Amino acid sequence: MDQPPDELPDLLTPHGRSRPLWVRALCLAGAFVFFVLGLAGWLIPVVTGIPFYLVAIALLGMASDRALMATNRLERKLPHRWRVELRRVLGKLPRTVRRHARLHGDAE
């Protein structure tokens, strides 16, 4: 009755070329800011911290190939249903954001 799930591609596509140092530094600084906002969201019950953590992880993936590979490796360990839902939610982001974050499906 249960069919094996279709194999989904990696969430973040690898960078085609090296990014300039200032772009990587900016992404790391943004990841740090969003991680701190996630902590604040965890401490203040009005705002949840999970979306901030997700943005921080995406920014880390933009800054570092090692972080990108680790993100893809951890995402593959999620249940198939969660992976499909994650892609559905990320599909609602504006196209320019998806392209710059190099989410699967919008890579050039």
C-alpha cells in the first residue's frame, strides 16, 4: 500500500563559481542576525523563531559550500512528507529570493 517516495533533488543547489569575499561576509552577518532573531523568537512567545532559523541556514548555505552540503545532507534525513511540504512553502517565496538563495528549481 505504501509506495516508495519519489527521490527529491537537493534543496539547495551547489554554487557554480566562488562568491566574492564581501558577499560571503554579508551572508554570514545576515545569518548571525537571523540566528539572534530566532533566539529572541524562542524567548519571546509572541513570535516563533523557526522561520528565522530557516533563513539563517539558507544564508549560511549561500556563504559556505560546506554549510550548503550539510544543509542538504540534513534535509535528506527528514521524512518525505516534510521535504515536500518544505518545498511547497519555499515555492511561495518571491522568484528573486529563490534565485539568489539558489533553491532547487530556480538555478541557472
